Amino acid sequence: MGAEVILGTVHPGIGLPTRLDAARCDRHHASEGHPHVHGANFALRADAYIALGGWRAISSGEDVDLADRTSHRRVSRTAAIRVTTSVRPTARAPHGFSSYLRSLGVAASQSIGRPPVTATRAPDTKLASSEASRT
């Protein structure tokens, strides 16, 4: 019989600054059996949801709470199912994904000596020095 609970992964949508995405990639490893819980990519069979008592009325972390209560069920924690989620800096859950993204901004700004990750190529040293000598 298949899984009763599926915990997939999320990928930030368009608009996340490159430096924050690099910090996220350093900390968030999406692989089979991952430890992550994302309400945006959390599926339960209806009978499992009812048996677990559904969502509890808490202001944040209700997805983690429900996932914690599924430990005795057949759970698939998979990176094969990924959804794109919002990169908004504030959201309904005060300690949800938007809070995580804000914390990455703090962590990235505190990375002393770590240059921002960019998609551009470093200039050719010989070409840069010959152009500098012409000015």
C-alpha cells in the first residue's frame, strides 16, 4: 500500500536575491528522506487527516505539528515532488517560510569574507590589465 502522507520540497519563486538563494542552498538540502516540512507541499490522505485530528489552531507551525503526529503513518519525504513558493518577506505564519527567508538575509549579511554568488564570469586578467594600461 502507498504513502498516506507526502512531504515534498519547495523552491523559492522569482525575486529571491541571488545572495539569499545561495545561503538557502547552503542550508537546505533537498534529497529523498529529507527532514523538511513545508505546508505548501504537504499532502495527506483524507482518512489519515481525520484520524490525526486535522490542523490544530496554532498561529504558526501547524504544518510541522501535523507532520510530527504522522510518525506512525506511512510517510514519504521526497525531493521528487517540488513546488515553487512565494518569496514574500511577510506572510500569515509568523515563523513560516517567509521568516526563514528573512533569517537567510541576516545570515548572508553576516557572512564575512564570502562574496555574493553571481552568474557572471570573472574578467580575463590579461584583458583587464591591458585595458587598464590604455587609460
